[in-house]
Amino acid sequence: MSKPILIDPLKFAREGRSQAGKLPVGELDERVHSDLSDASGEVKYALDGFRDRLNRLSLRLHLSAELKVTCQRCMESMPYSLDTDSVVTLFTDPDKLEEACEQDEELDAIIAEPELNLTALIEDEIIMGLPLSPKHDDCGRETLSLAKADKPNPFAVLAALKRPKSE
């Protein structure tokens, strides 16, 4: 289980605070590790509080990391450069949050609690920033040809079934 980094999100944004640091990937929650082939390395983060163009309190989170994911073609580990930049708008009233989200479908917003677990927010952003089906540009012809050689052509199997049997 990851160690929480707790902040007061409203105060953080109102005062225009900034916080940066590094988190070892190995210390993040299992839900992050399940999407990775290796838990080595670290995630660099920078969090800035500010007011958006509509004067709403917001948090900008920038993440960067060199992660290892599993190629879905050859099932080997491959490097993946994560570089995300997201903004979360803070609301204290659920009705205002719902109204704002209806007006702007791209808005990423949450109800601001007295404490926000920054580590959990970072983990969420990592998960959303990973590719759904990572693949090498070139897995190597040898690996692909071995994978294809082991499987019979399904159309050849069907053709053999359709042939009349000689008695």
C-alpha cells in the first residue's frame, strides 16, 4: 500500500502553492503495478494550485516517468515514457459541480474534501496515462513468425472438413 501525501486542496489552490517530488514506483499501490511489467523506477510529480479563467480553484498535476509495460504482441517488457499534464477543478457544492460538468464535457472536477490524498491522485493519473494495449513498433520477426507457425490456418481446417471423405 502506498504512503499517502495529504493536502488541503482548497487551501493549496487558494494560496497558489506548489509541491514537487518523486515517488518510487515500487511503493505505489498494487492497482498501478498490475498494469506494469516491472515496478522499478520513480515518478516525478509537480502539483500547482491556481484559479482558472472562471476564478475556480484548481490543481494542475504534471507527471513524468520511465515505466515498463508488457507488449501485447510478444508479451515482453518494453519501456514507456509517461508524461501527463492534467487539471482538476475543485468544487464544494455537488450541484455546481454537476452543472459545470454538463456545460463542459472536458472538465475534470471533484468535490473538495478537507484532505486530498495526492498519492492516490498520482496513481489515478498514471493508470489513465498508460496505453490500453501497448505494443512494440517492431517485436522482431523471429518472435512473430514463431507465434504464427504454431497455429494452423483456420480456413485450411474448415476446407478439410468440407471435403467429402473417400470410402
